[in-house]
Amino acid sequence: MVPDVSAPRRPSTTGLRRFLDLQQQSDWMQGKTTLRDADERSESLELRLKYVARFEKLLRRPQAQEVLDILRQYGRNCIPIPSRTERHYWSVSCLPSTPGKALIRVNASWMELFSLYADGEGVRALFLVHLSDFTRDHSLDQGEVDEAFIERSVMTLEDVSYVFPRGENIFGVKIRGLSSIGKFLAERRSLQAIRAFNLTHMNRGRNAYQASHCYSLADHMMSGHAD
């Protein structure tokens, strides 16, 4: 049965709880349900036009097709009810001006969720997740990182590394190459961890990066989304 996400919520409710109760969120995170999204997207024409030139610049990059392919997979699998929550609870930036020279970046609340960078003619990704989802004992002990699982989640050992960004319970997984990124996104445990982190930050309230949302990129993310 598809959950009804259209039922009204109390005005004081923040984040995704306006649309999905905690059980619905948990079921989606674990892959137990498919959520019914809005039939139409709301849109700011002014904001769409603002980033057309950046999007066209991205399309001239040798990595353009790989970026769009990965974004479709990410949008389909990692963002709950993306049409209903677009821009206000998550956003995607095109060639953002922030340090690091990312090709694209997905944000929620005040947090970066996912970024893609050029890696020669190809791409490399940075996934931010909860450290506790990647330790053997689900603790915050950096010495307990489950390296064996991480290595199994990509095509070759050389494709993956990890970092410990600032902030409690935050872990960064760096992956290079379309095949390894796709495998990581398809691995059940890593996908659940991505979903858990995204839920945490989408539940913190309105997205602080609404003004940098690139609708042209979001079009491709939505094109891969199944209701």
C-alpha cells in the first residue's frame, strides 16, 4: 500500500514530518515502501533562468553525461518525495562557487550531502553519511571503521578512501569512477546509510541553499524518479 503523504500536519511540525511520519520515513530508509510524491513540481522561473548558463557550461565538460547519469540514480534512490520537497528541503547546485571546484553539490538544511568532482576525464564523488553507520559496532569510534565493507562496496580498492569531516557523527566516503559510484549507490547497506543521513538533515528544517538550486540539474534528477 502506498502511504498517503497529502494528509495535513500540525503547523508546528518541521522538516519532512510535515509530509511523512517517522514510521514512513523509517520504512523508506530501509527500502520497505515506495512513497507517493507530488504529481507536479513548484518552480521559480527566475531561479531556473539564473543558472542556465552554468548548466550549459557543465554540459560542455567531458564528464557531463556521467554526472547526469549519477544524478538520476541519486535522485531516484536517495531523496524522499523529491518533487514535494524540491528546493525547500533539498537543492542541487551547478558548478558551485564554494571551495573545492565541485561540478555539482546536493545540500539539505545547512549540510552538504553529496558532491561530484572532475577526476581527469571522469568523476569522483564525496558522500557524507553518519560515522555510526560505517563502524563495525555502530559507535563513533574512528578506529572501528568497517573497511572491509567499504572495500566490497566499490569495484576496486583503489577507487575508495574516506575522511572524517568536522562535526559529530559525520563520515565522508570518497569514490572515483562511474562504475564504483554506481555500485556504492546500489549496495543495500550504503544506500540505507545515505538515506539515513539525508533524512536527518532534511528533517532539520528549511534548506539554507534554496537560492543556488539549479532546476536544469534537478530536471535530470527527477527524470529517474519512479513514483
